[in-house]
Amino acid sequence: MTAIDFTRVPARRRRLAPSWDLASLLLMLGTLGLVVVTFRDYGVTWDEDVHNWYGVFVMDYYLSWFRDTRSLHWLNLYNYGAAFDMTAAFINKVSPFGTYETRHLLNGLVGVLGILGAWKLGRFMAGPRAGFLSALLLLTIPNYYGQMFNNPKDIPFAVAGIWSIYYLVRIIAALPRPRLSLVVKLGFVIGLSLGVRVGGLLFFCYAGLFGLIHCAWRLAETRKPGVMLRELIEGTWSVLVPMVVFAYAVMLVFWPWAQQAPIEHPLTALAFFSHETFPFNTLFAGQYFPATDLPWEYLPTHVVLALPELTLLLAIAAIPAAVAQQLRRRQGPDRVRSLQYGVIAFAALFPIAYAVYIKAVLFDGMRHFIFVLPPIAVGAALVADHVIERLRTFRWRWAVAGLAALYGVGHIGIMVWLHPDQYVYYNGLVGGVDGAQTLFKTDYWGNSYAEAVKGLVNYLETEYGAEFEDHDFTVAVCGPPISADYFFPDNFIFTDDRDKADFFIAFTKDNCNKALPGKEVFRVERMGALLSIVLDRRQIVEAAEHAREVAQSLKGAPPE
């Protein structure tokens, strides 16, 4: 059983199906082309250095036949699986690109797999047009696309998540005895999610919950407890057990620390993340709050503001539209269809609601919840597909289509304008990035530092000309040093001593750009929003050094 019966689709729409599939193919190829052309443009984010080393240590754990155990106690990263990081480490052994350029290319390709997963889910639910719209809407969510290149945790997790939802939706249509191949595929992608973050256990919960709802619905349909019990047992043995076993095996391949205690350590990691602390304040709505005591609306607000306006509008309409569709059925709600809609809606909303309920520690906007964006995009696409079908008989349909096209062109223009800092996007509800810059975090990961270093190099080349390389310069960085010093030329020397640094590179996170005095010589800005600055502090440092020398000489001078 499939989610859509094409025999009931109008003949004209069936004829158009190949063209929508072709459009999807072109979209995927175009996205791959963008990744290949632009992956070098993205900076090194705050977490990438430690994740790179973690991947190397896990690789060495295997290459040494388990004798190299550095990965078992590397910072707190042993609490994570290394599915992405270890893969990147192996590829880096043969890649012609730099370490982080290679990671960015791989990260971008993984992100495309997420877009492909959204297409598969949308197409399965409502046909080729819905598949195309699902892929397009996810691609044009800047917080997904912008982090697609250099977020080694949240993007791979989101990708595994959307594929888990896709296979779960397919299995629902075949309960209680789906094909083993589907169960194995579901177990594999859940295993990959666990091989990135232990939070992949969430997808086990989705499968179990909707399996129970299926059985309860069958009881309501048949009024025979025996039928419910039989399907519960069949579903447990044909879906839940093999799914868990296979997923756990995949997880262990990528998680050395879990191999040491396959039950205890994953549970310990789950407890660690459940009680994770962040002893700093975070900016929200223009005020700083402790990350451990945020307003309840912190995460919902970030999700709302991260979505393009049209996608947000469609997503808001998704649940009412699905409910209305089922209530209009003369035979009553369709069990399979309702459960499939339920999985997508639950995957989009439950993590947010649960985080609000437990007052989760959050500190980087909605970064840890990127995995809700793909199901949101698919839900919005299903509504858009329905609207397009209804517009076929609407007198002013071409005007509506023209307005939508104008909006789309404008939004893509914004993403181009923000490049390669798309992830700092905020929608028009808060006045875009410019309106958000004093209210919320923008570049919290140092992605703009690559451009800041280039700006500093150009400034000094202009000043020194051909003699630029004959001079050494000390540079201090606010936040993650790797985000800047990876791009340093040979005559730039990183220093931890800000007060004695010739130059200071700082982003606007926590007002770090105001931490030191200096002459501003370069700014990284996007759409009116300041992301980072470069300060020339040479005169200040020279004056301070001169003052110290004078003070030292006076100490040694004889009294008058």
C-alpha cells in the first residue's frame, strides 16, 4: 500500500508527473553544483576543530586494532558517535583539499542527502509535485542550507532524521507485516542518527508510539481485542525488534565508547545531554538570560524566525489542513493517512514542545533543533501542493503564481546576499538580519572570520605592498581561534594575549567586538547587520609598551 493512489489522480496531473520528477532531478543536480562550487567559501566553525580530532582518534582506534584509545576520553566528545567525523577523517587521508575544505564538501553532500530525503517523503505522501516542493522548501531554509557545509553534528543528525521519518511513514502503510528490507533501512538510518548523537533514540520512540496508536486504532475498527493483540505482537517482532537490533549494531560501529559498555554508556551519554550545563548567558529579544533559565518562548521564537515567511505560513496551515482533509472523508478518517500525517507533525513539533517542557539548556538559537526543519518543510510542501491543485479553477491563479514567484526570487536573492553566512538569516517578522542583530545572536560560530582574515590581509598588503610578507603580525581572536588562524598567512602569529596583539578579530557575539579599543579597519556585514570586525591595535600596543619602558626607566633612575 502506498500513500497516494495515482489512479485517482486526474489524467492531466499524471501526465505532468514526469516533468515534476525532471524538475526535482534538475534541482538536485543544481544543488550538487552549488555545493561543489561554493564549499570553499565557508569558514571553520567553533566546534569543527575538536570534531576533526575526534574523527582522527576514532579512525586511529580502528587502524591500530583498538589499541589507540584516545577517542574514549577526548574532551566530552566520547558521548557522541563519530559517523560523520570518522568518515571525514578517512576521506581526508586521500583528499586533495585541505582538512576543513574536505569536511565542508562532505558536510554539504550530506546536507543534499537530507534534501533528497525530504523529496522522497513528499513524493511518497502526495506525488512528484509535492516531492519537488519538499526539496525546494528545505533547500531555501537558510538555517539549513547555511549550516549544511560546516555543522558536523546537527546537519548529519537532521539528515538521518528525515530518512528515519520517511521509512517509518512507509512502514506504517504496510503494518503489521512490512517488508524486511524496509525495516532494515529504517534500522540503518536510525543507527546512523545514533552514530552522530544519542538523541537518535527519539526515532525509536516515534516508531513505538505510532505502532501502539496503530494497534489501538485497529481495536477501534474491529472491536476485537484479539486483532489488536495479534498485530501488536506481529509488529513488535517484525518491526520493533529487528529495527532496534540493526540500529544498535550500526551505532556501535561508529561509537567506540559505546562499544565498551553497549547499554550503560549510551544511557550515560543520554543522561549527560539531559543535564548538560552551559554556564553563560545567551541573548534573546535584546536581553541576556542564563542558558539554564530561558523564557519558554526562546526555542519556538527561534524556529518561527528561522523559517522563510511563505514556508512558515504553509507550515502553520499544515495540521489544520490535514485534520480538515480527514474529517471531510465520508467513511471517516483514514487510519494509514492519519498516522502518516501524525508522524510528520509529531516529528516537527514534539521535540520543540518537549524542550520547552523540560526547560532544556539552549545557547545557540535553534542549532540543536535543525532536525525539525526537514519535516516542517515537508508539511509545508504538502499544503502548497494542495493549494496549487485548488488554484487550478481559481480565476486569478496566474496572479497568485506571479506573486509567489516574485517572493521566491526575492528570498533566493536574500540567500545569495547573505552568502556564505546564510545561517544568520531571520525573517521579516523581526525585520530581517538587520532588525535581529541587536535582539538575537547572528554569527555565533565564527563563520565570518574567514572573510575577516582576508580583509585584514588586504589591508596590510595595501599598507606594506611588496614588503607585506617580510613583516610578522600578532593577531588575537575572540572565541574560536581555529575559525581565524586556519586562514592565517605564514606571517600572522596567533596570540592569546589580547592586550599585546597587533590586531584583534572579533564577532558581535556577547558584544565581543566592543571588548578592546582599536582602529576598525575591516567589517564583515550582511544586509546591514554587523557580523565581525578587525581592529588595528598597533598604536595602542606601542603606546603601552612605551609607557612600560618609561615606567621601568623611572624605577631605575636615581632620585632628584
